[in-house]
Amino acid sequence: MLSAVEIKSPEQIEKMRATCRLAAQVLEFIRPYVVPGVTTGRLDELCHEFILDHGAYPAPLNYKGFPRSICTSVNDEVCHGIPGDRVLREGDIVNIDITTILDGYHGDTSDMFFVGEVSDEARKLVEVTREAMWRGIRAVRPGARIGDIGAAIFEFAHGQHGYGVVEAYCGHGIGREFHMPPQISHVGQRGRGRRLKPGMTFTIEPMINVGSPDCRVLDDGWTAVTVDGTLSAQSEHTVLVTDDGVEVLTLRSDETPLA
């Protein structure tokens, strides 16, 4: 039996728009600070202060024991990297994952950042990961199936580019809670899974590896890394199923809305 999925009211949707706008603004704010020599802990401090200054709270902080306000996942780290003393160096790639709580509602988004000049391999991986996310987003519309999203992502990232698509972590419903039904796998079959309905809000956040899709968790209990040490990238938006398609709630000012 499928778990119940919350269908947002117009008032709830407006609250989702507000918190998601803020989450997007945090990523825009932090971009100039992602340079060689900065520590991931400093990026965390800056985002923490920005979120509090805008009347919100960073959802990761103390969530199931997570010790910081953002996630910073560097190079072979797939997700849930804990900010700390690590110094970012020329050529690194880092995912910064932001989730805000504003007026009781969560907004979740992440993007990849280049630290100085990066390798062609790293640049291609990030570009493919972002496009894979957008292909998943373009599959969202009333009446579509959750499997359509994962299929669009997998067919592009693995089928066309041979990358590993992580299955251990997935997108999720979001609203008054950080993680809610439904789960959004990034590997799926077209025409399979729950039907999408207007008012649903959830994240699409593919994690794409250069090599194996498998990962392991470090001794800190949080940081997931690729099993073969290859690079990993992730891109994430929170979306709303509308009456005639999809709205990207965490859209940044440097991105173009879907037609």
C-alpha cells in the first residue's frame, strides 16, 4: 500500500515558494566565497548566518544528529559531507546542499561549484549531472509516473554517457517535514510508480558518479563516498506539480524557467 502524499493547498504552496526562494538565494550568496583556500567550515558559517539573518533556520543542523547547517561534498563525496577544517584546493568540485525552514516549511536545493580551474572530466560530469536533473524535471506533469523521472535521468546519464547513477539515495517529498512521501528514485521505468498530481512538492536530486554507482559511508556516519574513488556530482531542485506541468520552486536567478 502506498503511503499518503500531501497535496498542498494554495496557502501551503505560497509558503513553499517563500522558503524555496530563500534556499536558492543562499546558493547565490555563497558562490563568491567558494575559492581555493576556504574551508568547508567557513562556508557553513556564512550560510548559517545568512539563513538566520533572513528569519529562517537551517534544517540540517541537529537533524538526526547532523552537526552542521549545510552539507559540503567534495570530489568523491556523493552526499552528506560534514563541513569542517577541510581546505578547498584548486581543481576541487564541491556540492553545497541547502535546506531552509521558513514559516514551518522546508526548501531544499543544491548545486556544484568549481574551485578555480577544474579538469575536463570534472566539468563534463557536472554538466551531465545538471542536465540529467533537468531531464528528470521535464518529465514532471499531472498524470505522469514517478518512474518517468528516474528513467529520464538514467537514460541520459548512464545510457548516453556511461556514468553510474546512485540508487542508494533518492529525492523525496518535502513540506512541513524535511523528508516525506513520495520517494523519487533517479533510476526508474517509464509508466511505473505513483501518478503525479497537482499540489505535490518533492525534490529531484540525482547523484552521478564517473564510475560505479555504489557508495559507502565513512566513519563519521554521514559522508557517503564513491566505492572506487571516482568523482561524484549532484544537482537538486524542489519542484511543484502544477495543473499543467511543473514549477521549479528553488530556481536561481541565473537559471531559465521551463517553458
